[in-house]
Amino acid sequence: MSVRVCVLGSGSKGNCTLIATERTRLLVDAGFSKRATYNRLAAASERPEGIDGLIISHEHVDHVNGLKSLALGLKIPVYLTGATRQAIPWDSRLKAVETISAGEKFTIGDITVAPFSIPHDAVDPVAFTFQAEGIKIGLVTDLGYVPELVKQHTRGCHCLIIESNHDLDMLKVGPYPWFVKQRVMSRHGHLSNHATAEFLSEDYDGAAQVLVLAHLSEKNNHPGLAHFAATRALEKRGGPLSAELHLASQSEPTEVFHF
């Protein structure tokens, strides 16, 4: 028996993550087309058949672009908050819908899902932890800062996927219009490498076997900068580095992490 985790892709062009046990397989977010998602699953040696549910974090297009095609193609229920559903142009053919709420756990198969609120410029954004077979997985992206609630929920994770979206200097001199830069840097935007490093050095409990930096901007970040900032932050904690550090990519899946 094992728990498997694979970030199928992460970034401003699409996000999707597979969380699986021997009994239950879930997709979190649907930022890619059905074909692209199937191809990424195949690259991770996973089949699309038998997916048990599609969980949505918020309504931004890089998280819901493939929602309709995936849900209808796979004939699976969609789990999302009521406000998020209202914010998405809905297809009446999508009838298998389960409303979730931040702070209220629910179970799909043998996986317990805990959604919790995060600060982002969406109507009701949530991040998640997943627990199965004694393993805890945290998936936390699209937030402008790390509030106490996030710190609490991420404690005890065996695998933690956390945003490291932008390098502040690259963002400031980058191609985005100033109002977009302000949005990204705001407390309801995205975590910078510095903010993520600050969390890892000061508030992260050091429990994870695998740390994955996710949602890296292709225009306002560089994998080397994100990796360096996180590595230095972990070293500041002192003692041996117990976690494997990985970077999620926009273009291809991560390896499949087994627990």
C-alpha cells in the first residue's frame, strides 16, 4: 500500500496535481485541456480511467480551464465551494457536483480532504491537505502571504507542495503592467521566493520528506533562484536537511513521489 503524489504541471498556464492511493485517485485543479491532462497522466505512468474526483481550489482560468472537458470525459464528480461554482461559467451537463467549505473535512474513498482558506484575489480560494494511510500531503499555492491558519494546516506534512511564484527584483523590472505587478506583490497575490524562504526558515516544522516548490512564474522567476532561496532557508534552520527539494514545472510532470 502506498500514497502517490505527482504535480502534473504548475504555473500561470495551468495547474493540476494527482493524489492517489491504491483505492482512490484524485485530481486537484483542472488547468489543462483533457488531452494535455491525459498526456501528463501517461507521462506519470497513470491512466485517466478510474479517477474518483476532481477538486477545485478557486476559479482562476489556470485552475479551471479543463474542468468541463475533464469532468464530462471522465464522468467524475467535481468538488468546489459554492462561491467558486458561482464564479465559473457553468455547463448544465455537469450534474455531479459536491459543495465543499473551508474548515470542513470530507472524504473521497480512503482519502480525507481538509480545505482551508487562503489569501488570494479569488471569491473563495482554498488550499488543501490530504490524509490517507497515515500520510499527510499539503498543497498550498496562490496566496499572497502565509497566515497562521496555513502554518497550522501544513504542520506534520510528509509532502508539502508550496508556491514560490516570483523573484521580487525580476517582477519589478519584468514585462507585466504595473497594476499586475502590484496585484502579484499584494497580500492577495502570490508568494515570492523571499516569502516562501521566510516561511521555510521560521515557521515550517521540518517534517516533510519531500518539498515541492510550485507555481513558479516563467517571466518573473528562475528555477535556480527559487531553489537557492529555499535551500538557504532550510540551511538556516540548522541540523541535517531531511527533505528532498523539488521544483514543479509548467511543461512536464514532476516525478511520482511514493510514501
